[in-house]
Amino acid sequence: MRQGIEQDKGMRFCLLDRIVELEPGVRITAVKRLRPDEDYLRDHFPRFPVMPGVLMLEAMYQAAAWLVRQSEGFVHSMVLLKEARNIKYADFVTPGQELVVTCEILKQDETLTTLKAQGTIEGNPAVHGRLVLERFNLAERFPSRRHTDPYLRAELREVLRRLLPPA
């Protein structure tokens, strides 16, 4: 069952099934196939099950975070969503469909990365917007947690290894 990544120690839940392209410092393309047995579909419109918009946004954030982590060689243990700007929804994702997420880095400074992100279904827009991600190590903000940073980076590298097929 593919849900193994979702229950991984490194992430509470993973909304991406695989990464199909990752060009460090530039762009990423990842895929989420909406399975009919996803827990949230029971409550999110039982007669018309669709992926909640917030989870579409989460899928874009997760893809963007993998791009940032790989681009900087996993220097930071934390890559968090700071802002979601101009998020527009254009279509539903229904069971059996694939949401193809692409993110491109627009600009980056010492702590922030701004990206253009979009999700499509069969080439048609479903969601798009701009994301701002913040990068840091726990040791910078919580010195007593400095020993956690290497552990988190190792766990995240392992999750990425499973999401990204061998070259």
C-alpha cells in the first residue's frame, strides 16, 4: 500500500505520491493521485467527494519545500510555509484523478524563498498562486533543540529518496 510514505516518521502526512522532475534551484514537478479511500473524502462532501482546497495548497507547499531542501543540500532542518499569496482555485480534484504540481523558484534570500506554484489536472489548471517559504535550523531559534537538526535532515533525505525515482 502506497500510504507508507504518509505514515513516515519524517512527516505527519505526505500529499505527494512521487516526484517526476527536480531541477535544484529551478523547478520541481510532483504528482498526487487522489485515491477513493482517502480518509477525508468521507467528510468532504460525501455525495461529491473532492480533495479539499487546503490540501491542494498543502501539496503545492510540500513540493516547494522539497525543491528548496534539495536546492540547498538540506542545509536547513525546517522549511515552513510563511505566506500563500493570490491562491486561486479553478477545478476540483476527484478520486482517480492526478494533481500534477509544479513549483518554480522566483527569488531567494538568506531565509526566504518565493515560488510560483500550480496544480493541474490533465493539463488544465486546478490551483495556482505564490508561496513564500522560510528556512532555518531549530538550533537558531531553540538552542536546546540543536541536536534535533541532524536527525530531521536525515529523516527528510530518506523521505525524498522514496519520493524521487532513481536517475
